[in-house]
Amino acid sequence: MNTNARRFYETVSVVEADGGFSIALDTRRVRTPGGAHFVAPTRALAEACAQEWAAQEVNIVPAAMPVTQLAFAAIDWTRPAREERADFVASYVQTDMCCYRASAPRELVERQERAWQPAVDWAQEALGLKLPVVVGVSPAEAPPGARASVRDQALAFDDFRLTALTQATAISGSLIVGFALTQGRLNAEEVYLASVLDELWALERWGDDEEARVRLERIRAELDGLARFLEALA
């Protein structure tokens, strides 16, 4: 979508189409930026997107439509490249944020343990994924088969949930956190606090930083959009 495009429609409605649910702007069905007809797998997702379209005023602002953008990404970006998305998620077995801990100061070490270790333990139980936890930045070798297992589990998701998993993993720097959000183990606020733990600690210790705060608010907004997207898929 062109960020300068003017709103050209009066009404927004959800219609059944192609085995799912679409959106009609007046009488015209929405298409994705790639030209595909928009079809959501649940009515709730179509309604959430429709609400975003209805909320547009003079201009259509994509940044104000996070759920729609994720749905478009599922159709245009994930569907034709599912293996690449799964490979991206699986690549984090070597660099997962939750597995790399500070050696000091003690307060930061304890915060990381409280925030990240329950997710690591959950991944071992729920995903069968036992990643080594190390101190510092030296790479840790993932167990044999871990990458293939993560890839297979990612590919088991439909296009919409795989999109959410990919985005959550990229935002947080953790495939564990990505799966935990997608599978309902963590909510958006918990994912936010886990993802920016080090940055929040630094702000508390060294004082406020406007640029850092802007970045943190952007991350929070992206995760809130992901949470609404996943809720609408349930």
C-alpha cells in the first residue's frame, strides 16, 4: 500500500469467500500488495483487519494497521517461502537470546535467570529442545538434530502462525520466546519484558535515553500487534 493513498471507500464489511473470510471495501474485495485476494482463515481475523480499514481517515496508513500487515505478510511473504521462514527460525538454535547470560553484575544475572530460565525449561518440555545455556558471548553448540527439529515444528504451523512465529523470533532474538508467544505460553507483555530486559536494566542504571525509549515503544507496539493477530487466529 502507498502510505499516501487516500481513503477511497465508504463502507467496510466482512464477507465469506474462497473457504475463508475476506474484506470488502464498498463492493470491492481487498487484495494484498502482491495482488492476491485477501482471505483470512477465521472470521475474527477478518473482523480485526476490517476494523483497521474502517479506522482509516483521510489517508490509508499501513503503520496503523498492524494486524492487516501481518495477514498480508502471511499471504504474500510466508506462503511462497515457508521453508525459508522455518530455516530462519531454526537458525536461532545457535544464538537464542535466552541462552546467553551475563556474568555480572549480580542483579542483571538474577534478572536474566528469572525471566529467561522458565522459558528455556518450557522449551525443553514442550518442544523437546534442550539448548545449552552459556555465560558470555562464546557460541554454544546446539544438540544434534535441534535445528531440524525446530524447522519441522515451524513448518507444522499454517502460513499465518508461521508468520507470527517468524516475526516474534526476529523481534525478540529468541526462537524460544517466539514459540512461547505463538503457543500461548507467554503474553505480549511478558515477551516484551523478556526481549528488552538488558536494555531496561541499562536505562535503570545509566539513566533515560530518548532514542532507546523510542525503540522500546516500537517493539512494544509490534508485539501488541502480534498478540492481537494471534488472538484473532485462535
